[in-house]
Amino acid sequence: MKRFLSVALAIVLILQISVFAVADFTSPNLTKAEWDTLYNSLKDDNTLPMLCVGADETQVSLCWHADKATAKAEVKLADNANMSNPTVYTGETTPAENDEQVVCRVTVDGLKENSTYYYQWYSDNGWSEVCKYETKSFGDHKALVIGDIQIGGQTDSTEVQSQNGYTWNSVLAEALSKNPDAAYMVSPGDNTSTGQTAAEWQTLLMPEALRELPLALAIGNHDKKGMMYNYYTNMPNEYFGKYFEGLDRDFWFRYGDVLYLVFDACSPSAADHMAMAKEAVEANPDAKWRIGVMHQALFGPGYSALDAETMILLNAVFSPIFDSFDVDLVLTGHSHLQGRSHFIYESSVVGKAESGKTYADPRGTVYLNTNAICDQGAFSGSANYMAYNFYDNDVTTYTTLDFTGDTLKIETRRGDNSELLDSLTLKKTKDFKDNGILQKLHRFVYKFVEFLGIVYQKIDNVVVAIRGGHF
């Protein structure tokens, strides 16, 4: 059946040719001994908060666990460290993955750009210590991209988990020390290893800088091995769709002129993915940039080019969405290899995207694949659609997206010393346009993909049940 679907979808493709007070970006790094002390003091708890991106730049959200008997979904926000005359925001509590706790979720709104705020959340010990949150520009701004943090590596070992946490903290510290103006961070998924333990999320949230850096976390196949993502995140505009099941969901958010479409690529429900993209784009017709985020390495380096499920099935599901809505950049992960494509349209290279150059109003989409925190992949060659590959498998990396006026500058750097590895600048002088007949043809043919996606989803559910989870 999978072979039949692969062939059928290939035909379609052819037809379509704080616990911490005042987080400080300038000094978040720790020695290994300091990290070990921090890790050992926090590893047996699971109440650290996650600061999440809001629906737009005027919002941020928090999510944390609290004792069921005393929990209050409340956050105080003030313009002074003494927390005098605060505004209190109230959210909701929902069941946790255990019987002793609940999950608290609160959204803070009405934020102003380039402003300093102080906040507290209601913890098991009453109001938490005071944390600082500095908003950045709501126009020109910078985003940080780090993927496959995958706390725990490929195991559930606490030793490996701690080491991954230390590497994660070190890369984050390096990136933020060089980019203190980063407004938020995007992850293309695999934030944890087993998807089944609170300890992974606790370790993920230990870096001090995360009290001030909002996160947008896509779902990866390792996150999909369990349900913990459901209890430790608070992403905006979550889209649960018509055919999604279990942990499945997409979401979208807007920051300034940038619209992010974040997909759960582990779900083959093409109808839901298309519906979410349509909803987001129609709600934000004035957005200058459209950025896609998904886990699997579509047009990525290494084995991605040889993986039939990615290059045929997922290509059939997602490429038409990115083509139909003129998505400028897609952020992916999964292969644990850093790389970037040329301009892709209808699954083919339609223009070069050479490192260090600027391209005005290019046709097609650039696919950028992130390296990993837990371990780097073994490079196994390059496909002709790749514009850049990073061959040093023992070095972590991070990427910044710098939105300034009509330009988007994409830079990838080493995670240990910020050496520049790759850069590309996109310049946009034209507004998005409806492609008319071509767009309607894409949507018409895509109905067949949506049908096959539903069939494949049913088959995949059986396969996942047999093998005990997503790979």
C-alpha cells in the first residue's frame, strides 16, 4: 500500500510540476561544573515555565506545571523590578500528565516594542522570583533558529540528557551573546528524545536565557513518540483540523511583517495542513514574508534525498502548499545536518541561491535544514538541489533571520565561536499576488493528495502502533 501511495503521489507531483531572577543575554554561559550544579538542583522537578511566542508581537504566553491543590494560572506584569502596580493576567488550568499537578497557561498581551517588563508566575511556592522580559522592535527584528535539540539524544539516559542540556545551554549562550537583539527562537522540531518524560522538558527549559526568549517549537518525530508536548507548550493559533488525531496539530503566528506557518510534518493529513495554511494566509494578507516550519528535511542534505517517505510522500503533501502560497523560506531539521537549498518550485531548482549573494524577488522557496544539539549526522553526499552543505559533523550550528526593511538576511554560524558558515539575502519589492489559474490548478490537483493523505494516515496509524511509536 505504501508503494502504491508513493507511486500515486509521485504522479501528482508530475502533474503539478523563573526560577532565575532577571535573565541576562550578555552572560548566560556556564562552565560544565556550573551546569552540573544547576542540573542536579533542578532535575527532580518539572515546574520550570516555558515562555512561548504569542499570536503576534504584542503577546507572549507562559506554560508551567503546578500542584493541583494550590495552582493558580496567574502572571503578574510590571514595568519595574519591585513589581509595584502590576497587571495580573489570568489564564486556565488543564489536566497534566500526572494526577498531582495541573498545567497552567497564561497569555500576556498589550506589550509595547523596545520596552522592559518584569513578570512573575504563581508557582508552588507562591509568586516566583522576578524575571525580566525585554521586547524588541516590532518592525525590523531578528529571529534565532536552532533545531533538533532532542534532549536525551537517542536515549533516555540521564547522563546523556544532562550532556545535551549543557550543549544546548552553550550554543544558546553563544548565539545570544552575539545576537542579544533576537526577538524569539524557532525550532523545527525534535525538542526531546523519547517524548515521554517530564525530565526531558525540565532539562530543555533549564537555560536561564529562556526566561526572556520566547520559543516557537514545531513537533518532530521524537516529540511524537509520546504526549508530553501536549503538556509543556502553549503555542498560539493551534489548528487541530478535521482529520488530525492524538498529538497532531499545526499552528501559526505573526511577528511584524513575518507570518510563520508551523506544521506537524509527522501527520500526513494534507487536507488539514492546507486548511491551516489557507486560514493563516487569509488572516494575514499584508504580511511581507511567509516562513514555513516543519521537521522532516524536505530538500535537505544527506540521506533526505534518498528517503522515499520524505521525498515522495511529504514532498507531495507540503511542496504544493509552499508553492501555492509563495512561501519564501522553509525551516527543517531531522537529518542532523546543516544545509541549504537553491530556489525550489514544483520540486525542481528554478534558480541558484549562492552563498553570500543577494537575490531580489526570486522565484521559488529556499529550504534551510538545521544541525542538531544532541548529535550531528554523518554526511552521505549532496543532492543537486543543495546550495550549501556543512561537512564538519562534530560542530553545532545556529541560524539567524534578520528582517530589515525589504530584506531578509539568513546567516548560519558555528555554535561554539559564531564563525560565519553560510549567508543569503532575499530582497522583496513586490507584494504577494494571486497566481490565478495556476493556483487554482494546484489546488484542484491537490484534492487527490488530500484523499491519499487520509488513506495513508490510517495505514500509518497501524504501522506506528505495531512498531510502538514514530521513528
